[in-house]
Amino acid sequence: MDHRSWPWKKRSSDKTTTDKPGAASDSVGASLASKGSLGDQENSKKVNYVQISMDSYTHLMGLEDQVNTLEDQVRMLGDQVKNLNEKLSAAHSEMATKDSLVKQHAKVAEEAVSGWEKAGAEALALKHQLESLTVLKITAEDQVSHLDGALKECMRQIKSVKEENEQKLHEVILTKTKQWDKIKLELEAKILNLNQGLLKSATENAALSRSLQERSDMLMKINKEKSQAEAEIEFLNENMQSKEKEISSLKYELHIASKELDIRNEENNMSIRSAEVANKQHSESVKKIAKMEAECQRLRGLVRKKLPGPAALAQMKLEVENLGRDSGEPRLRRDPFKNPNPHSSPPARFFN
């Protein structure tokens, strides 16, 4: 009666078991397909010999190890598929028996409905169902008692854990309160020190503000004196500029006077040099005149002594010409610094 009373639950469980092997078979098929593709790649690698680097070789060896592991997994999955297929066949047979039982139950129900003759059999079936229900009730009560014990054990464990946690929490709270009290005392001491520092800084700020006020007053006074001094400096600068202009004009006049003095000195020097040259020329001319007079006296003496011949006359003539030339040259020479026309106006003077 127990197996006949709940046939649909077993069908739903059988359906889930049938779905699971199908999914497993799909995964196995995909793994086999991947294994086949890897096998094809391995065959192509065996056929085509290509020189590769060491890194590629190590990579290929790693891939070969992966292929071997995948083959092992595929074999394991094949065994699992076989087991699942066996379980599936057993489940199908059990479903067939249960379907036959269901059909029998339906037939019995139809017979019970169709006639009063099968009322005894139906009552017997109901009795069996009642017995099965009582058995199920007993098993459920046993399970409930077992679960109640487990629940009590869990509650006891939860209570103990809760007590431990409360104890730990209480200890943590005590330690934290002690720490907070200590920190609070430290903060209060710091706040007291800060308040004292603030009072001290306030007094210092008041003193600084007074000194700043005094300095600001002093700065205002200095600025006022500075403005007055700047006005005086500007006035003095204007006077200085006017004095500088006067000094520059005086310097210009002094420069002109110095230029005129230099020109006068140069003229005096030139006149002195011309006088010296004239004196020198005069002394030379006096010497030459004396020499000529002596020569004339000598010639006169010679003439008086005797009349000269043609050669002597020629020599005398030559000597006279030479003497006349020597005496005429100083007269023809002129001083380059002396003005030939003393009555003419002096040259114009230009001053810087």
C-alpha cells in the first residue's frame, strides 16, 4: 500500500534522474568531440615534422599532458555514463512496475465505484492505507522526536555560544571602557593644557595687538613725515635741478673762457715762437751782413792792390752772387704762424 499510494512522486524523481544522465551524456559527447579534435591535431603534428623552439616544445608537452588528463577524465565519465545507464534501466523497469500498479489501482477503483460487490475489497484497501498511514505517522513521530532532540542540542549549543559571546562582549566592553576612560582623562588633560595655552596666547595676542596698534600709529607718523620729507626732497630736487642748470651754464661759460684762454695762450706761444724765429733770422742776417762787409772790404783791398784778371773777375762775380743769394733767402722766408698782413682782421673763432 505504501508503494501504491505515492506513484507520482517517484515519477518526478525518475524524470529528474533521466534528465541528469542526458546532461551527463551531452557533456561526455562534448568532451569526446574535444578529444577527437585534439587527437586530429596530434596526428597532424606527428605527420608534419617542423622545427620549433624550446618554449613551443614545452608548451606542446604541457598540452599533451592536458590531453592525457582529459582522456582519463573521458574514461571516468564513460564509466559514470555506464553506471547512470544501468540506473536508468533499473528506474525504467521500476516505472513499468509502478505503472502496472497504478493501472491496477485504477481498475480496482473503477470496480469499487461500479458495484457494491467490491466494497469489502475497498474497505480492506482503505484499512491497508490506514495502516500505512499509521506507520508513516509513527516514522514521522520518530523523526520529529529525533529532530526535537537535535533542535534541543542546537539550542543548547547556541545558548552556550551566546553566553560565551556575551562574556567576551562584556570583557571587550570593560576593556574598551577602561581604554575610553584613559583616553578621556588624557583628552581632558590635553584640553586643560590647550585652554591654558589659549589664555596665554590670548594675552600674547592682546600684547601683540597693542604693539601692532602702536606700530601702526608710528607707521602713520612715519608715513606723514615721509610725505613731508618727500615734498621737501622734491623741492630740493627742483632747486638742485635749477642749480645744476646754472652750474651747467657756468661750466659752459667756463669752458668757453678756457677755450679762449687756450687760444690766447696759443697765440702768445705762436708770437713768442715767431719772435724767436725773427730774432734768429735777424742774428743770422747780421752775421751774413758782417760777413759780406768783411768780404767787401777784402775785395776792396784786392781791387786797390791791383786790377784783377778775367778769372778773378769771374770768381768775384760768382762770390758776389752767392753772397747776394744767401742774404736774399732770409728776406724771402716768411713765418708760417705770422699774419702777412698785420692790418687784416683776425680769423673767426669757433667755440664748442
